[in-house]
Amino acid sequence: MATTHRIAALNELKIAKIAVLTDFSPAADTALRYAATVARSCGAGIVLAHAYLPPACAYAAPEAALVFDAFDSYREHLENRLRRATQEPWLKDIRCSVALCQGGPSDLLEELKDADVVVVGTSGQTGLRKALLGSTAEMVFRTCNKPVLTVGPQCHCTGEGKAGLGTVLCAVDLSSGTTGALDYALSIVRQNELNLLLLYVFEGSELVLALEQACARAEAFQELRKLVPEDAATSARTHYLVDFGNVDTAILNQARAHNASLIVMGAHRTSRVPAIASRFAGGTAYSVAANSLCPVLTIPSANGSALHVTDITESQQCAE
């Protein structure tokens, strides 16, 4: 097991702008409702965003004028849907704007690069492949350089009030030496006076003997404690968990067993969509986000532990 290093100092988590990606599905509505409670809790604004491709009928138009009319009509229809969605009663006290972009999710994410958190919804039953923005959801999850909050169908939320967080479970990979996800989790716990469960999972079945598992568990506990700053208040609310077996299954089981209201974990970014990997190289975080009963906040490894503040703009719209 690699040697871990204690986090020297904690930054204060600041969220000023929340980008909610939508395809106007029930899953996306659930994500928007949960984002509303988060925005209300931290005084943030919401930008409701959608990426679209030109309608096929536009290319079949016999005259250029009809083509442009088809484009304009389709874009106006989508923009009206976005604006209607931001006028729900449970959003009336939150600063809302819309972003409409011709292109794919990567184009939309580029326009939303000043957002602090990106929120997406998932249907859960068939994973993110059938979630927001169709099969491109996996690309959004893997390539976004911002924290991604995934909200599944079990995360029932009316959109009213503030985010009701209880216990936060943070899964860490001691072998990677990354602490970005833990930095976020500790900041959330400190600001809201919550309990933190710090989890490490030994993957596979190499440690079959009880004595081997006991020794490995004791060593892991020591390494986990090194990660938490010497702060009496934070330490008193931090509990350590060590599990064995399949990583994503262990995370999901521990979250259910301890009634976690939020899972925080790291995810490595990729420039393409490779086959599902194991551990924290994207595959584990992807699987957990698709099947969790509570929201999952994934922190890209490239994002490190940087917590920052951005300004809210009154409106945002991608250039055609």
C-alpha cells in the first residue's frame, strides 16, 4: 500500500454557479429539483443547459429560406422549453438562466466551463448509457473537468427548501495518492456539521485468509487516519471503513448500510470513451453514479483539490 499524506489545509468549498444539463426527461427534472435545493443552500445560481443537433427536416427543405425557418423555429421551441422549465414555482427564489447550444455535449460543456458543478440525471435502471443526452452521457461523465453531481431516480426531491444532507460517504483510493475528492467531502462536512464516512476497499479476493484481512484492515485504517487534518471537530465526526471485494458494489452497499445522503469520490478523466475500466479509473465512479440510491459527487482527478468561486451571469447562450 502506498504511503498517504495528510491534507495540510482545507479550502472552503464555494459554489456560485450550478449547470444542470437537461434533455427534458423525468430524470433531468429530478436533477433540476435536487440542484435547486443545493443552489438554495449555498446561494448559487442555476443555468439550465441543453445541446441540440439541427432537425433532419431542415436538410430536406427545397429552398434555403425554408431551411433557415426550420432552424429558427426549432431553436425557438427549445429555448422556450428551457425558459418554461426555469419558471417553476420551486425555482422562484433562485437566479436562473438558460444555455442553448447547437452541437454535442462537449460543445455545451465548453460553454459551461465557468460553472462550479455540473448536475446530470440518470434513469438508473439501465445505467447512464440511457440517461441524460442519450448514449453521450458517458462522454459527459468522463470528459468533464468539473465536479459532476449525478442524481438518480431514487433521489426523490420536491425542489423546495435546502439540501438535506446527513452522512457523507467519501470513497478514496489510497494507491493513487489523490485527495481531491476528500478535500471536497471534508469541506462539505465542516460547513454543514455532518458525519463523514471515509471508505477504502481492497479490490479482488487476494486476501482470503482472516489473518491477512485483519492485517490489511489495520494498515488501511492507519493510512486513512493520516488523510484527515488534525482538527478536533472534523476528526470527531469522521468514521473509517475498510471493505473487501468489488469496489463499486462495496461502495453502494456501505452507502445503503449507513444511510448516506451523498457519495463523494474521484474519477479520472479521459479524452475518449474506452471500455469500462476497474477501480477509480472512471469505471467504478461511473457504475456507482448510475446505481446509487443517493446523489453522487465525482471529482475529476485533473481538478485536484481546487475549490473556487465564479461569478453568475444573468444569461448565457452558446453561439450557433
